[in-house]
Amino acid sequence: MNMKIIENSVDGWDGWDIWDLDWYAVFNNNYLAHFTSGGTCAVPEKIRKSKINYDKLFDYFDNLDNHCKIDIIESHLPDFTEYGGFFFKNIEERKKAYLRSFVEAASKGLFSYNIDFETNTYFLVAKPITPLTLLELPMDVRHIIHKLPATIQPGALTISQIE
């Protein structure tokens, strides 16, 4: 995965590389995906180039209603029995807190991914039963969303190449 840091965009990013970004993309079959960067640089250059477009996509997906049931990929979840950096002491509360953003994205129809810090790859955490498609989005959103490489299968369990 291309992890190089690039200069700030011309329209407002400043210090983007230290943020935990939620970003969005489309698979080659028009299904949509949500990614959390975990504060890494594993964000496509197209997204890093324009804060205006990033904000537009984020706002659009953030305001979508939940409309479908989801599946959680249990084999991809961390070990909640180890306290580590979790705020909650109860294992169920830890799991619920970890899954919150992934479940929310998947219930909106997006395949939802987290980043593996050791391998710099994304892994699927939650997936929709009824995926949202690019054709259901307004034109102004369709034109700015990042397109994943055609070699990435929709709903892939892991993704190592985002551009």
C-alpha cells in the first residue's frame, strides 16, 4: 500500500496525516465501502487532495439513514478480553464501542473496513445484507467518490492496494 505522506491540499487540509479519517470508495460493481484510516497515511491521494470533497462525502454518508441488516466478521475482531487501550472494563461494552462506527456504516449499506497497523492493510469488519450502490447516490457525490482498483473484489475480506 502506498503510505507516503504528501503535502497539504490546496483547499484546507492541514495536518491530515495525524487524523483518524473515515473515507469512502466504490468497488467496480458499484457497491460502496467505508474505511477508517486509524491515523495512518493509508488514504488515497484523491481524497487527500481536496478537503472540500472529503467533507462533502463525509457529510453525505454521515447523514444517510440506516436501512439494512448487517453481518459482522467475527474472525476479524480484536481480543476484547485484553483491557489494552479500551475505555470500558466490561467486554461487551468494549466490543460495542469498537463496532459502533463499522455497524453504523454497514447499516447504511456500506462495506466497512478498519486498518491493520502491522500490515497496513484494511480488513472487513461489517458488511450490509442489502448493499447501497453508486447509482443510488446523487450525481455530485458519484463524481467525487474514490474508485477502488478493478482487481479488488467487492466485499473483499482484506484490501492492501487502495489506488
